Amino acid sequence: MQTSQAAELSELIHRKVGDFKELCEGIDEETASLAPSGRWSPKEIVSHLCGREGVGHMLIIYSFLEKDTPKLDIEVENSFFSEDRARRSFAELLAEFDRKYRHIAELVAGLSEEQLSRKAHMPFLKETPFSEYPTLARWVQLIGDFHLGSHTDHMREVLEALGVSPGIPRTQVSQEAYSVSPSTM
């Protein structure tokens, strides 16, 4: 039986994914591989949001559900940008992103209050207001509000630095303003 909390969390993920995908509409392949100096390219941002190839973020969620207070170490600053992802089109990466988060939302929608209350030990959250021992519900909320939200802002900043507005082609900017992502070379 779906709980109201499960439904709210599922809707949060769907909404944040929609916001991110809307921001990415119209990004061409050339722009998707460009990165402002010291920043990730749009393809690297999407790759990061997809997580590890294959398992993505589901491994973390399943750990909450299958183990008693598992210790989970997260690679916060890893873009997970592999040679395979570099070869794929931006549209393909966005489709992977959409599939992975749709899967999260669908799984979460069917969870019970008891399942959403399960905890994990996440040492990287120790110095944050989020708690070193978040519940699964809190973790899903962090994925939606914080992770997807912050990378939507991140993508907006990168696009602005590249001279791109959503739905508007890249304007002429100096070559120093951006570079081809080293991972795509």
C-alpha cells in the first residue's frame, strides 16, 4: 500500500527530473562536451547524476532496504564520466538519467513507512545538517531537493558560462571561456 510520504517523495523525484530535463532542452552535442575552465561539461554533469555505470544510485537504496544500518561511503565529487559515456550522445545520457531516476521514483512510490524509516550510516554527512544516520526517506529527499536541485543550478551556471540559455544556441564567446572536456578527448 502506497503511503503519502512515499507518494510525495516519488513526486519530488519526478518533478526535479523534469526541471533538469527542461533545462537541458536544446543543448547541442558540441555544447554538451564543452566545459568552462575548472568546471564539468554538461555531459559530465549528467554522467555524475547517473552515478556508477550499471548500478547508479539503486545500490545505495537497496542497501538501506536489505541491510541493518549499512555503512555507505559515497564518492561525492566523482563524475563517473567513462570513455563509454564520452562516446554516447547527450540525448542518450539524458535518456539514461531519466530511466534511472524514473526507476528510483517507481521503487520509492511502493515503499512502506517502515521501509522509509530504515537508516544507513553515511559518514560523509557527519558535518552537515542532514545527519550521519539518515533514514531512507531523508536520503531520497536529499537526492531530490539537494542533489538534483544543486546540479540543476550547476548546469544553469555552466550553460551561462558557455554563453548558452536554455533553448537558445551558444553565442560567440572567447576560446578562453570554455574548453573541450578533457574526458572527451
